[in-house]
Amino acid sequence: MKEEKLTYQIIGCAMEVHRKLGNGFQEVIYQRALAIELERAGIAFEREVVYPVYYDKIEIGQRRADFIVGEKVVIELKALIALGDIHIAQARNYLEAFDLDIGLLINLGGKSLEHKRLFNPNRND
């Protein structure tokens, strides 16, 4: 699976960021560092992409994704001591709202890097 290789590469970039910075920084610092590592790895991405959110085909707001990679993977970064169920639910929400295949929830704020690979149940591609 092509996306599996891509998510593996992204996680590797996040590991490098965590190795160099450790924990304790704000999310925006990790976001900037991950952008540098993704560029170094030759991974094309968009940062802070705004998507409309619809309810019954009526736009009711917008969501901002930290990163979109290859129009298939959404990356949600966190800088927390630990991930909770609410963060997993938020990342799943991004997948469905943005109609993307795969999501990575990456927490750089803990002593160890945490990551979760999530799949959109509504996509069959």
C-alpha cells in the first residue's frame, strides 16, 4: 500500500523532530520543525489547510488541518503529555469532514513520541 510507505516516512520525520527537540514545546514549534523534516525528506505537503465543514450541504464553519500530504493523508499534531480519546475522535472527524483516506495523529509533547494511524471508514479507494 502506497499510503503505508508515506505514513511510515511521515512518522520517521516526526521521530526526528522529537529526537532533536524533546518534549515541552508549543505545538506551533513542532509544526514548523516537522515542515522542515518533511521538506528534507522530499515529501510534498500543504500546511494549515482550511476546509469548510458542512451540515446537510450547508457550510457551518471551517476546520484547519495542520498538514495535508498528497491529498490523502491528514496530519493532526498535538503537544500534550498524553493523547486521549477526544484527540482520536478529533482526528477521525478530520478524515470524514475532509473526505481523506488516512490520518496521522502525532503527539510530540510527551516523553516519547505517540502516533496513531487512522483510516476513513467511508472511503473504499
